[in-house]
Amino acid sequence: LDLLRLQRLSKNFVVSSPDSPLSLAPSHKRGSRHGGGLFLGSIEQGELSKFEKVVDGKFRGFIRRNEDWVIVADDPARLVVCDEEFSVKGEIHINGSRPCGIAAIDDETCAVVSADGPVWEVSVKSGRVRTIANVSDSELRLHHPNDCAWDGKELWLTFFASKSLDWRRSKESGGVATLGIGGGGLRIRETGSFMPHTPV
């Protein structure tokens, strides 16, 4: 780790959070001081100089598509589309629950994965949503898919466990799988990880 390089670092960054405000979070739910949303931060010479909420909501994954931000939101399940200044342009509702990960397939289409197993293809331009797979119902029975990435041929998925394993008891039962969109099926590529998240 280059500490001198970190001390000179100056960057803007964007992070998301699905948290509820502490005042509204019951004991079994995730809560934080800032609550959920999309946050814009700045680091100047290694020091945090700004951190502010720019869009309110229970957000998980997000991507930059052309000049827009496309954000995965839960409760209800939907995509929130914002312009480059973080003003909300519209929403695309998804008939499902617990969406969490998103990957851009092309300029118009993205893939969204649910922690319950469905994988949706969403046209950001038209708003059309189509279920392309359910990895929890497959022979491999992936448990809690968490995020995805597109490599131009296959969708890479992280998951917490497969088949009958319980990720809460088997702490290193997670891994990475690939899903061929339009053919190619589902394959486990690696296991032995604890609650893997983003596959990039």
C-alpha cells in the first residue's frame, strides 16, 4: 500500500446505501445516520472534503449509462434513472422483489439480479422488463445472488451459497457463476468465498 500516494489522492466518488434512517429502523433492520440513497463524495489530498446525499432512497447497485445514472432500488423493486446532475428523470418498475445488482449489456439494455434468484433484462429506453433466468430455481440452486457484471459474452454473478448449503452456517460457501444470456446456461466458476459481492 502506497501511503504517500493515498495522501496525495484527490477524487470524486459515488456510493449507494439501502439503509433506513436510524430513527425509522427497527432492531432487525439495517439503519444508519444518513439513511439510504446515492451519495456524492470528494477526497482532496487524502482527506474527505465532501459527502452528501444527492438522491434519497433504498438503493443498491448502480451504473452509468451514457450521461445517466441507473440505480437499483428496493421497496418497491424498480430502477431509478437520474441525469448527470442526479435529478430523477423516471422510474422503471420491476414485478419482483429484492433487486440488488445491475450490469450494462449495451447502450439500451441492462441486466438486474435479485437476491431471490430472478435475473431480468431491462430496456432503459422503452421500460420493458423480461425475466431471462431464475438461478435459484436452476439445478445449481444459487442462494442469494448479489451482484453481476457483463463481459460481452456472459453475465458474471456472485452468490452466497449453492445447492443445499446455508451461507449463514457455511461461511465460505459463496462464489462466482456465469450465465449465458440467450444460451450457454449457468456454470459455477469458483467457490470457497465468504459473502462475495461485486464480481469486477
